[in-house]
Amino acid sequence: MRKLSVFNSVSLDGYFSDADGEMGWAYAGGDDPEWQAFVAGNAEGGGALLLGRVTYDMMAAFWPTPQAHATMPAVAAGMNRMQKYVASRPLTEPGWQNTTVLAGDLVAAVAALKASDGPDIAILGSGQITAQLAAAGQIDIYQFVTCPVALGAGRTLFDGLQNPLSLRLVRSRAFRNGKVFSEYACG
Amino acid sequence: MRKLSVFNSVSLDGYFSDADGEMGWAYAGGDDPEWQAFVAGNAEGGGALLLGRVTYDMMAAFWPTPQAHATMPAVAAGMNRMQKYVASRPLTEPGWQNTTVLAGDLVAAVAALKASDGPDIAILGSGQITAQLAAAGQIDIYQFVTCPVALGAGRTLFDGLQNPLSLRLVRSRAFRNGKVFSEYACG
């Protein structure tokens, strides 16, 4: 069974993107060497990605470009190479290489995906699919990087959740740049 | 100068109270001995409290009652003895002992309070005054207990903040019950 995880930077008030849909605030503190080593270790995983339509469009517009290759060659190569799944009915011809569109009911499609062969799958950004899959108990691991900033408004990862979802803290680690990484398991 | 701090339990999605205004989810895990020792150490501080009207009414309806004395005698005695400040124009005759109403402009009233003699002041709950005082740079210390639960909806502590507020992480500590305590300083 492939494991499905969520990885997101969140503000102190729980938002993964601000009122304008921006995530630039999450990149502050990127020059902390301990943090860089931690992020590099995470990126080596070589799993697949599950993305909502908004996040997919944002990433597909950046990672295949010459700018991405010039500024972050290793990450860009990894992003382009990884298998991407995008939850989106209107999107029929995804332009980004190694992308599969998940048609039909998302929860059923993800359950089938988890039961198939392949590497573990991570959701990045994508608030709507996170809330939907969290409520269905499909997400095995939640990884949050709490950034030391309050935004006042934005989008939360669990918008639309009908019942409280209790998780189990697996580990937590604070970094010199003020970020706190916490990992939770479902059940 | 008296220091002003905020202490709140928050959900993984950043809410200090759920969609019904309830905070019961924050009390899960109370039987962890390490957590109990930590909470008891915090309660010994002997400072003053600053409360918004909603939080004040909730606390004033409970702590002076015989039930509070019977179930949590030490905390109830402390709560009743402490100096309370309540930010509320319509409230003119506070029923709870040792309460002062802050009339007029909240930011100016709190600035005067911080410049006066007395113990440090903690805000509990009270989302509206937290956002207002945070934006005015009046809050020196933020203490959050992140509980391992997602709520889906509720009230955030920084609702109405016009500009992002960057804080400095002072310390972070994870507990066996899944709570993560993080303390931040302003500037």
C-alpha cells in the first residue's frame, strides 16, 4: 500500500497561502544551513506528487522553464521527472511531463492509486483536496512547517472538514530560522 | 514596563475556538504528567489577565462558582484573586472580583496599563483584542499550544490583521500527549 502524505508550510494562524494566494512568506529563513540540509534530505525521497488544479497550474508554469533550470537545476529536474497526479475534471491535456489526470470521484481514484504499485505520494499545497481526503481518512502522514509569521487571512488546509480530525504527533523539531517542523500520523 | 503576553491553545488549522465557540478539544491529553507539570509551572506566575468581553463572560460565569472551587480549587482561587482587565465598552459593572474595565481606545488603554506599576499581563482567548494589539505592536510574547487536531472552521487569533506580522521563535517543546508548545517574541 502506497502511503499518502501532506507537506505544507503554514503560518501561525494556520494558512498555507495568504489572501492573495501567495506563499512567498514561507521562503523566509531559507539561508539557515541546518534547514537547507533538512529540506535537501526530504527532497531525496523520489516519490510521486498529488496536486490540486491551482497548485498544479502554478507548478507547471514554473518548473519546466529555463529559469527554473538556471536557478534550481536539481530541484527542477526532480520536479519534472517525478510522477504527478492532478485532481481536476476540466483539465484534459496536461502540459507538464509525467502527469496523469485523476478523473471521476477523487476519494475513489486516490484509494485505487494507493492500492496500485508505485512510490509513496505527497500532496503539496492544494487545500481543497487535502480537506476532502483528510475527511475520508486517506491521508497517512501530515507534515507541517509552521513559519514564524501571522498573516491575518488566507486559505486553510482543512476548509470544509465536517468533523474534527484527531492526529498523533510523531516528531517535532525547531530550527534556528524560527520554523517548527511537526509530523503527525492518522490514527 | 509590564510585559504583555498571549497564551492560547490552537488547532492544526489555527483556530482557538471551534465553529460553535467551544474549546473542549483543547483539553484532550490533560492526563500527561509532564504536561501537567508544565501547566502548573505556568500558572504559578501570578500575573494579571487581559480579556475580551466574550472570554471574560465565559470565565466570570465559571471561576467564582462552587463547582469551580470543588473541581479545581487552586486554579479557581488563583483566577478569582488575579487582577483582571476587560476590554469592553458596554460592560459597566463587572460582576467578577478584581476586575477593571478598560474604557475608550483599547491600544491607548493598554499602552498606559503597560507603563503603570504591576505584574506582567497575559491575554487568554480573546481573538479580537489579540489581532488589534498585535497590529499595534503591543504584544511582547506569544505562547501557542498547538493541539493535534484539525477543526475545519473556527475563530483565528489574528483575524483582521492588515499586514503580516513576523515573530521570533524563542523556544519550542513537544509533549507526549501530542501538544507542541512554541513561544515567540515580537521583534
